[in-house]
Amino acid sequence: MGACRGPAVRVLVLVLQAAWALVGGQVRYSVPEEAKVGTVVGRVAQELGLEAGEAEARRLRLVSQGRRASVEVSGASGALVVSGRLDREELCGKSAPCALRLEVLLERPLRVFHVELEVTDINDNAPLFPAARKNLSIPELNTVPGSRFPLEGASDADIGANAQLSYSLSPSEHFKIEEENSNSRSKSLFLVLTKPLDRETVPVHRLVLTASDGGRPPLSGTMELVISVLDANDNAPQFNQSVYNVHVPEDALEETLVARLNATDPDVGVNQEVIYKIDTIVPPSGSDVFSIDAKSGEIRLTGSLDFEAVPFFVLHVKATDQGTPPLSGHCKVELEVLDVNDNAPEVRVTSLSVQVPEDASVGTVVALLSVWDRDSGSNGRVRCSVRPASPFGLVSAVPGSYSLVVREALDRERVSEYEVEVRAEDGGSPALVGSRRVRVPVSDVNDNAPAFAQAVYTVLARENNAAGAELARVRARDPDEAGNGRVRYSLWEGGVGGAGGSGGGVVSASSYVSVEAESGRVWALRPLDYEEVQVLEFEVRAVDAGEPSLCGNATVQVWVLDENDNAPALLPAAGVGAGAGASGWASSGSEFWGSSSGASSGALWAWAAWGAPAGQVVAKIRAVDADSGYNAWLRYEVQEPRGKGPFRVGLYSGEVSTARALEEADGPRQRLVIVVRDHGEPARSATATLSVSLGEGGEAALGAGSSGPGLRAASGTEGGSAASGLSSLSSLSSSTNAWLVAAICAVSGLLVVAVVLCGAWRWAPRAGALSGRGPATLVCASQVGSWSYSQRQSRSLCVAEGAGKSDLMVFSPNCPPPPGAAAKETQPEPPALLDTVSAAPSLASRPGPRRPCPLLALVSRGLGLSWWEPV
């Protein structure tokens, strides 16, 4: 049995829900008046299909409209129960049926249901006469049987059968009670004389009039009739109408004529004079609204009418003559108040959402409103609209109930709050308007990604910066609010440009910098080294705290500026490793290179012949500076011996040549200390010691040709051995000189051809680079010269077998030559005086492919020389 009950209940719920849908979301209940507090009127939660406990969780509650309703929704059970005294007569008066319109609200989601509660009548009100005692005066003799005397009937506050009254009179042989049904809305009650009166027999008749209603059990009320029998005047005044029907608009002014009554009396004399008087008014509140002129019978307004308060009045008017005893005639004036459009519509917000998310879909309910007009007919018909133009509109499912819904997409960043006016206009003429302002705040959703002010940030940072130094600060803006607009920054890996990047692949940017999550500050994790990294490029990501989170990116390029932190370094001779002791070759009048390993100084040697002319190159000092630009531009000076010696060094070329013709007086050996300095601030330097052995031309050539690693000076022997040695040395010197002259001629010719070809081959790319769009950027200028670089093109240089370099410094001196120096030493070599070698790429260039001049490189390698490729 229990197993079958569950499906049956579910079927019943489905049927109730279907019935609910058919009636458009409205249910009707009825409850008798004076029901006890706590009486269950209806199971609202069950009819809505809510589970147990769901009514309280979804805040099922009752909202009444207009009149106070003594019912409520129980939060625990979801039932509609009586919460106070229900008096139908107080709620609705004589209106039937007595229906109360209620609204039931249900949240999550927000829904409204309309409930009509009918309060049924019970017989709780007994009939009530206007007065407990009624005095009547009836003349004797002149009053014939059948004469009727109107009485004011009783009233019953109930309706229907409970208000159906019947009258009975206490036993009397002279009188009976009679009811008369007319077309009017109320019955006429008369006291009928059945037998002539005799004042001398019974001067006063005391009767009891009882009124009983049709309830079960019936209730009754009584009124005492005191009838005094009078003598003489036997004709009472008579109205020309027993019932007067009058229609008056509710906006009628005071002293407006309502009706003019007329009563006539067939008697003559004072018995004919009639005095008019309003006997009773129903409802009694009308006694302050109407007055009658006693002489003319004109009824006028003395107060204001209100159709919404009392739409109908009944006036009982009495006309009394001046006879003795006076006789009276009666009539009834039924006055209907006509409605005018004097009430503006009223708008009330019954439920309002706290905030509307900006991504709310079209049709989302924002607020529920009730609209009503106390007028009737066309004056009570209401049209609603929303002003000003906004993304909201009104939807009505039941007359008088509206939903404020979203019509268009919302955007909190454009409008964060709306204040709309719901305007209600009735159909009267002129139309009256009521309005209500509704404030609708729009809540934020995460629909905007953080955006940087720049797509690319370019930062200049000097090398050797302190660890923890702030390099830059990036900032992203998110127009959302609260957490959706709170931005956190993070570093996305990028690459670096420079020696470190090209030699070992892409180096992680996170090993150099970090980004502070809250502020977007970029910090250096360690000192930057220009010789290791020239360009550090990475991305900074800005992520908001929304759900889901959105992000934006910006590229940061950190350009490392070179500092003069590397001293010049001497290079070994061609073909000799770094660990070789000494090597070289020399001949009289030719250049000689030699070196020994060492970072700051080196011991070199060369051979020169006595009698060598001034300007003959005997050696060339080679050095390189790992810095770039101005910091890598080297100059050479002779530190020892001071004064005018037999040798000098080229200021920028490093070539050691004779300052004058060599003489035997100069001795067999000259020791030179040469200082190599860069142009940095402060300048750094390295020293090289050059030992030049002086001798005859043949000895010099022999010494230079036979020298090698671990050179030892040759010594003569005694006798024939010495002569033989000298003869051999002389023949060797002659043959060597001949071959040397031939080699020099051949090499010179090849060099001329190679320079012409290489210049033609290299001119086109160089011209294109020099004529490209955008001027070269000036890096440095000083009294000794200036150089510039362009980021549009880079060239590679080769120094012997060393690594390629990617920066090119074109120097044009703008200062006069130093005093005492030869013209050859002070004037730069055209067109580019010096190609200074840097171990790392420059700030403005990135590593590019090596492009050596093939012919010059081939000749240089064949002769065992190093070659700087001009660009």
C-alpha cells in the first residue's frame, strides 16, 4: 500500500502543477470569516511542487496587496494559515464575493505566484434597527383601516442568505407589518392599520418589531414601536415619487443641488404646510454630506463625495404637515456616486534583486512590481512604461503585476548603475500618472583582460649593476573592479642576445631578472655583463584575479650598456697557441710580430738591421679589448725608453717602426716597453715588452729566419769553422734576400688585386646599409674622435683564428696629431683607421653570420698572417 502511495502522490503533484499552469499561475482558496488563528487555508508549498523543507530554504513568503490580510505562509510547512482575526465585514463590507489578492514570492530563482483568498460569510451579525425605539403618532377616526405607515427596516452586515431579513410584529388587533418589494435595492417596510383606532380606548400602543435573518441558526433584532393615537388632522403629505434615483459625480462641489423633492397635502390651512426633513441616511457617514431645505425640499451637498469610499447612498426623507397632530409622508432617495478619474495609479516594488551581473542574459528578472488604480472602468485601466531609455523593459503576465527584465546586454564598465522610472498612466481623461524610481546596480564580471600601456618596453641598463637593482616598471590596467581588476605580474621566459646566448643556445631570462607580482617592478637578480649579454628580451604577463582569469602580455627589451670593465689583452702571434713561449719571423726592413702569453704584459722580440731607414716597420703589437665601442678603442704608446729613441709605435696601428736610421751606436739590443690603453673612463691598460736585436742585414735575416720557439742566439767558432760559418751565413743571406724580394713583390701584387676585388664585392651591401632609412645613432664623441652604429645591419670581423665579432666602430678623428709624432702615425688609415676588436657584440647589433673576404683571407692564411676584415 505504501509503495503505491508514492507514485500516486507524484501523479497528484504533476496534475496540480499542470492545473497551476492552465490557470496562469493563480490559485484560489476560501476560508470562513472568524476562523481560528492557525487554521490551515491551503498547502501552498505542496501545490507549487516544493519538497519538504524547500519552502523555508527558498524563503517562501506572502505579500498582500492593498488591504491587510490576516493570513501568512508558514515557513516550516509552506502552508497558508490564519494569523489574525478575519472579519469579512471589515475587509469587504457589503461587497460579494470578498476576494483578497495575495502574492506568494519564491526565491532562488525569483518567482511570484498569485493567490486569491475568498473570505466566506458566516451569520455573525444580527439585524440591527437604526433606533431601539420608534415613536409614531396616528390620528384617530380619520385614519381608516388599511392605512400604511412606513418604517425604517433593519440592516444586517452579513451578505447573502445571512442578510435576508424577515419581520414579525408582536400580536396586535390594530396593526400588522407588511413588506413591499419594489425595483429599488432595498425593501420597504410598512406598519398597516387593520382596525380603526380609538384614542379614548387605547391612547398608546406599544409593539415590538422583530427582524430575523436567514442564517442557520437565525439571528434577530428588535425595535419598540410606541404609537400615540392623535386626533384631528387626518391627511398626511404625499410625495410625487416614492423612490428618487439620483446620479452625482464624485467631484461635485459643495452646495451642489442633488435633488428637489415635492410632497403635497390635500388638507388646507396649517395642516397643508409641509416641512421636509432627512430622516435617516445609509450609511450613517452620509449625514455630514447631505442637507435638505425644510421649506423647498432641495437636497444639497455639504461635504465631498468619494466613489472609492462610498459609491451609494440611501436617504429617507420625511415630509410633515403642520396639522394637529402633524402627519408625515415618506420617500426614499437613492443616490449613486459616479466615478471620475481622481486617483493616480500607484506603483509598488514587491521584490528587487540586490545586484544584476553585467553578463545577465536577456529576460533576466530584475524586480517585481505591483500597479493598481483605485478608480474603476477606463479610469482604472493602467499602461506602464520605463523611462528614460535603458536596457530594461516591463513584462506582464497577470494584470496589475509586472516584471522588470533585462532587454539588452549590460556593461558595468560603461554604466555601473541605472536609475529607471517605472511610469504608470491610466485611461482617464485627462490621464493621471504615477511613477516609481528603481535603482539597479550592475555587478562586475571578469570580461576585460589586463592591458599594458605599451606593447614593447625598451629599457637601457648599464652592466655591472648591483643585484636587486630596479631596472624598469611595467603597468597594466584592468577596467574591472575588485578581484577582477586586481592584476598580478609574472615573468615569461625569453631569450638573450650576446656571447652567452650565441655560444650555448638560448639563456633563460629568469636567471637574470625577476618581476614583482604586485607592482610590476623588474628587478635584476645578478649583475649584467655586456660581454655576456647585450640584449635581454622577455615577456611580462599580467593576470587578473577573476574567475576565469584573463591575461595580457608585454615584451620587455633590456639593452645592456657597456662599461669599461675589461683591460686590453695582448694577442699571440699567428700560428702560436696561447701557451707558446715565443715565435715569429723577421727580416731587415719588414714587420715582425711576436708575443708571449699573459693578460697584462707580454715579452716580444724582433730583429732589425743596422742602417735600416726611418719608418721601417720592425714589429706590430696586437691587442684586443673585450669591451665595445669607445671602451674598446685602443691606442699604443712607448713608455720606455723615454725621450727620443730609435723606435716609435703607431698611435692606433701598434706598428713598431724606426724613428730614424739605425746606427751601430744604438747597441746590439734595444728594449721597448709599450703601453696599450683604451679610451674608457677610467682608462685601462696593458704593457708589452719588446726586445729588438740589432745587427748586420744578413745576421738579422738569419736570426729572424732561424728563430723559433726557444730561440737561441748563434755564436762563432774558432779557425776554419768560423770562416765556414761566415761563408755559409753570407750565402744564406744573399739567397734569402733574393727570395724575400720576390715574395714581397708577389704578395704586394696579390694584395693590390685583392683589395680592389674585395672593395667592389663589399661596397654594394655597405652602401645599402649606409643608405638605409633612418640615421645612425651617435654613441660617443670626444676630442679624439666619434663613432656611431646602426641597428639596421651588422658585420662580422675576424682576428686570426679568434671568435667572430658583430660590432663595427667607424672612427673619424677630429683632433690634431700629437706633437712630435710622425705624420704616418698621427693620420688615420683611410677610409677606416682602425677596426677595434671586441669579444662581445655591441649594444646596437645582434650576432650575424661571418662574411670574410675570401681572397684576402686566403692570402693571409698562406702567409701565416692574421687579417681584419674591413667592412
